[in-house]
Amino acid sequence: MLDSDFFRGRRLRRSPGIRALVRENEIRPADLVMPYFVVETDDAAFRKPIGSMPGQFQLSLQELLKSVGAAVENGLQSVLLFGIPREKDEAGSQAYADEGIVQEAVRRLKQAFPELVVITDVCLCEYTSHGHCGLVQQGGAILNDPTLDLLARAALSHVRAGADMVAPSDMMDGRVLAIRDRLDEHGFADVPIMSYAVKYASAFYGPFREAAESTPKFGDRKTHQMDPANSREALREAEADLAEGADILMVKPGLPYLDIVRQLRDTFDTPIAVYNVSGEYSMVKAAAANGWIDEERMVLEMMTGFKRAGADIILTYFAEDILKWLKK
């Protein structure tokens, strides 16, 4: 006779129904945010494939509405917008232009899909001729404090256009406070800020820079994005952003930083977001294209890992696909 004192974990795995009954983490449509790249163009049918991100596109306003509409039918509830202007300059002026591409995209999306949560990325890198996230002084240094006013102007212009939430990604010190103060001064105290609070200087952003046309013309972003070797610093960055008025804290990238997601979850009660970034997306797509992996199973396992680590919100380029899989 077998000794009955040992743990029999398989009892709760013996059927699909029992496994579902005791499952600790679920992926829901409400958890997902789909990023989109919208381009200022006269070609209404503009839909340019992003070579390093199979299945992703740069979209005209018309094509954006089509893509979002199809995703909404499958259960999409939230989007994150990145804009690619027709013209760029050293001050990134199209980032805070009232008639800029993101501002117009916000207006059209909210008109077409009033219940959709429209979040806007707030940064200058897609709009500056040099590709950096802030103003640049002679010699190449990124100017922190003078950049804050421009970021606040950009956030205000997005909210005036109808954005439900703004997400500053630039990693300038004090930008959450500058944005919070500017929004509050203009009567938008109820608009939340999702801060890219813990954003590392990562090699996983490569494909995004093709998608957003934001590759720096010189240097890198290591003076403002975090050192991948540091974890205690992440708590200091997150605490500072909360003190400045952030409502949601984001960790970016996702997969290599699940330990950071867990540290934030265990330390703060605020909602935690994670960005499943372009490099993570492209690696899976490349392996799937070669027949090396089961893409659907791998992606859903990744998403479950984000949830298990403590993320409440997942920003992912897989969102449209996941919604279709969940619908099955």
C-alpha cells in the first residue's frame, strides 16, 4: 500500500474543468492594451508593414480606424498611440501641436469608439529631428528641465483632444509632476497618468525604433533610461513618480524584468503595468515563422507570466491575436 502522507498535487490537475476551477491567474481582454503607430500622410490607404515586427503596421488615420474597429469587435478595450509626423524639428514641435497626428487620431477614435480607453505616449523622440527624448544642447547632452515644459504641453494637447490617459515615456526627472500640474491647472485633474516609471536602457527596443522612426541620430539613451543591472533603483524611480502624481506604474521591458514587476507589486498598492516590447514580440514571431514554437501557446504563457509576476495591465503587440485566441 502507498503511503498517503505525501502531497498529491495531481488531484487538482486531472481534468480541464478542475484545472480551470483552481487556476490562479487569467488573461482577460480588459488586461490588454494594443499599441498602434499612426502616420501623418495624405494617403488615406497608407498601411506600411513594419519589417522587423511581422503583423504590425504604420497606419494612416483611416487605416487606424479600420484596425481598431476590427479589434474592438473582438473585445479590445484599450489602445496606446504613437505618432509619426510629416515633419520633425529639433524641438519636436509636432508632439504638442493641437492639430498633430496623435491629437487628430485621438479625436477620431473617441468619436468612433466612445467607450474605448485611448492612452497616448508622451515623449519627443518620434517628433525630434535628432531622435532624442528631450531638447539637446550643443555637445549632445539631453536637457532635463527645459524639456519638462514641452512634455507637459504635449500631454495637455492630447487630453484636450480627448485622451483618457497619458503615458510619459521619456524618463526625464520630474516629468510626472510637470504633467500633473499642467493638467490640473487646466481643469483635467481627473485624467490619470500611467508613468513609464521603470524604463531600462534595453536592447529589446530595436524593432520599435523602426516602427516609430525614432532612432537617435547620435549617442544613446543611457543617461536617462535605467541601467539594466539595477533593481533597487527601480523602487526609487517608482516611489518618486507616485509622489509626483502617477496613478499607474509601468515596467519596460517585460520578460527580462519580471523580478522588477514582482518587486513593484510587493511594494506598492497602485496598479502595475508591463510593456511586452518590440524585441520580445519579434523574437517570438521569428521563431514561429521558422516553425520552432507554438506561437499561441507561447504567447499565452508569456502573458500568464506577466500576470503571475504581479502585472495588472499588459501592453503588447500580441493584443489583437490574443483577443482572437481568447474568443475561440
